[in-house]
Amino acid sequence: MIKDQVLSILLDAKKEYVSGEAMAEKLGVSRMAVNKAVAQLREEGIDIMAVPKKGYFLGSDDVFNEVSVLRYLDPEVKLFFHNAVEGSTNDVAKRIELDYKKPFVVVTDHQTGGRGRLGRRFESPSGGLYFSLCLPREYLTKAGLITTAAAVAIAETLKDISGLEFSIKWVNDVYLAGKKCTGILTEGVVDLELGGLEAAIIGIGINVNTKEDELISLYGKATGLFIETGKVFNRAEILGLAVSKVMAVLKEDFLPRYRKLCFLLGHGIERRAKDGTAREGIVSGIDDEGYLVISYPDGSEEHFSSAEVTISLNDGEQNYILNTF
Ligand code: BTN
């Protein structure tokens, strides 16, 4: 499509001017056809600026559509791009009629039913990056460690892109400046004939260019790249890098990196059980299964596979609480 080719030329030019004539010549089409393509792209919401006698250029660093995403995505991964998703990208991924033999990713700018851990809602306004990467069994590590690997991959990708420091709140929240900026929800596709995991759907939501007022319900708890820097980031690039990184990290020795990134280690923590009992301990490690290890003053320790750490502020001091189920 001429429209996609025009967009590719403008993306290649970064923010330099390209004249309509040069584009027409390059594509072997008329000036009229280029004008029409520019009008169509603008209708789709792409900010194309025009200066007489100089030409066109892209007004935004964040062109986020199928054409821009394909420029960065590993060609091995099939793309399903949606401007918007009614519901959740994880659910869209589950409904895709593929046989789960090849990696694919469902991507959107916003979703109405973003899902988080523990049946919670995940706020997913426009400007964020929401995707579900479906990986067949041979790409995966142990089921319980898939989210752990993805958290390392996202923290490292976002650092590479922005130069900012990210950390991880066990088990799956990536933090920036003391607040959550990414959530990860991994769901399995079970092979009913052979038993075991056939594929995993790794759902990742990152507050990239999200504005602060759109996360109002999470005020004080959530942040994002734009909120912290005032800079607009290229979501297509982040997606491409993140997908490749998740696939790479799953094959690597990622637990030492996870331990370094996990900011809970060494902190005092109150472990609260469902029956209301509480015990004071210290977060002493992440074991080889990715479980959180709490050590108690009497020398005993407990390993938790799934629980939730909450952080509360008391007289300016952070208190860590582990709610076990
Ligand atoms: C959490 O923080 O509890 C996990 C949030 C996971 C959100 C992502 S956004 C893409 C994918 N689609 C969803 O509905 N959830 C995940």
C-alpha cells in the first residue's frame, strides 16, 4: 500500500523533511497519490507536518501502528496489531486460532479490560504499551520462572532505552522511581492430550507515554517513562526490543540478575497469614525456583511461591508486608 510506503519513508527520514516529489519519485507514483496517502495517514491520527518548499516530516517520536512495529519486531514473531482492544490482549491471544507452534504477539495502544494478578483490573489507557507474547513450550523455561525472566527482560530493556534505573518488586512488578511502571501476567496454555504446558501467554503492560492524570486511580502508586522524564518514547522500538529480550532472557541464567534488581532483598518484612497471625522477618533471598525467602529471628525460614508484597508508608518510613494466601 502506498500509504504504508510513504510512512516508511517518513520513519526512515526520522525528523528530516522529505518532499512530496522525492517520495513520488522513489515510489514510482504520482504526486497526487502521495498527497492522498499523507491525507489517509493523517486521518489515522499520524502527525505529519508539512512546510512549503521543504516537504513533510513526522511530528511525533511515537508512531505506533503495524508498519512502525514491524520495523523493530523479530520477524520470527507474528504480529497482531490492534489500535484498541475491547477486553484484554491476553484473551485475544488465547482466542487466536494458531496451533501455538510459533511465537506471536498481540499488541495494542489501549484495552478496556486489562487484567492483572489476583483477578485485579489493570488500568490500560492510551499511550501505554500493552502486549501479550505467546511462546511455544520450546522457548520457555520452568513454568514458575517465566514471569521472573520477563521481569528481568523488561527492567533491562527499559533501562537500555531510557538510561533510567528500574527495579523489581517480587514477583512481577517493574518499578521506576519507587512506583510501579509495568505489570506482568503470565497465563499458560495447557496441552490436554500430552499434559503440561503447551505455550505461555506473557502479558505485559508498560506505562510508556501515559499521562499522569490517566492513572489517577493509582495516584502515588504508578508511574511511567513520560511521567518521570517529560519525554515521548517510541513504543514500537520498546516493543521490538522487549520481545527479543524476553525470548533471549528465557534461555539465560537470569536469576542472579533478578536478585540484583529485586529491591526487597535485605528489608524487614511482616508476614501476614490469612488467619490474621503475623511474624516479623527479613527478606533473605530469592531461591532457585524464584520463591521469596523470609528468614526469622529464630533461625527458621519460609519460601513463598505466590503471595503479595505491599508497601505502606508510616511516618515517612516504608513498611513491607507479605500477605500470604
Ligand atoms: C499485574 O500488574 O498484576 C499484571 C498486569 C498485566 C497487564 C498486562 S497488559 C497486557 C496484558 N493484557 C492484560 O489484560 N493484562 C496483561
